[in-house]
Amino acid sequence: MTHREAAEALDHAQLSRRQDLRHEAFADDGGRGAAEVAEWERIGQLLAQVGGVYDPARDAAAQDEQRAQAAYDAADKAARQQWKNTARRADELERLAREGALQETVPQIGDEVARNLLAHHGSWRAREVDAWLAHALAARRGHYAEPAMRAAADGALPAALMAHAALLSALALAGTADDDQLPFVGRLAQADPGATAQLAAFLSRALAADPIHTDGGRRDPLAGHG
């Protein structure tokens, strides 16, 4: 495109813009008409400076726009792939819960999002997945061995689940998290997450002040729990 052709395109864009402004239906076009005029003005000015034929490869603004579009496309593709992976993992967790095999499964990064997807869809197995995650948090299994991952889970999972995990952790430190004592913890957390979290904190403080009743270790609340 030459400078003369760019000038003609600008004239056409300006004419179209003026005609649109005369019609109420096109007056509010989201700024597309004005943006087109501005772009042709910019290209005309560029050609007036460099001469010759317009080459997008020499247009810094066009190159920036192409890079921005490429980055957007890459991010959109990555987000779509992540959503597919989350949906696939949610299906897998639901299947494992149905088969009673969650206890042998190590949690992975992103399971919090998969759990939330199951809960959003009203899965019958969401409660089982919640209990599995609570036990994993209490025992610090998988990626929950990292403090940063446990902190991230606190912002991604519901209060009842986190309270469940906290009380399990306190009971494990006390050495009292046996099979016959575990079932009430989840029900208590569901009924009153705040009170459950407070009870867990109280037990943890009491145990910290009375080291005779702890060996400093951390039992796995899932051990022997089918």
C-alpha cells in the first residue's frame, strides 16, 4: 500500500464514520469507526515519514499488536487446556470415590479446583472427595507437605473442609485419631465450621503447652481408615 492509497482509505473511513454518526443505530459502535479512522491516519503518517510501500514488518505498532494477539491466543489456549485437565481430574476423582480407592490416591496440585467443579455440579461423591482432601491436609500428604500449598488450599477450599482438616490434625497430634473416633469430625465441621476450627486451635495450643501427651510426630489420619 502506497501513501496515496492510505490517504484514500482514510478518506473512505472518515466518510463512513460521518455517515454512521448521522444514524442513531450506528452512532454507538463501540469506537470501531473512530479507531479505524485513527489507524488509517497513523499509517498515512508513517508512510509520509518513511516513504515507499507500507510493510507491516516495519510498523512497530502493528508488530506490537501482533505480539499482543499472539500472547492472548497462547494464554487462551493454555486456559482451555487447563480447564480440560481440571474436568478430566474431576471425573477421575469421582470414579475413585465411587470405587472406594481415594484413600490410596495422593493429592495433586489443582485438585482443589477439581473438587470445586464436582461440588458445583452437585456430584454425589463430592463429600467423599472433601473427606479425602481433609485427611490429606491433616497428614500433609502429596503437595500438602509444602506450607505454601496448605496456605493456598485455605483460600481455595470451603471453611468446613479446612476445619475438618484442622481438627483431624489436632487429634492426630494427640494420638487419638483412631478409626472409631474419626466419623464425627466431618459432621461437626459441616454443622459449624467456625466452632470446629476454634476447637482444633484450642487442642493444638493445649498440646503445645503439654508436650508429655505428644511425641512431636504427626500420625497419618488415613492410616488403617478404609
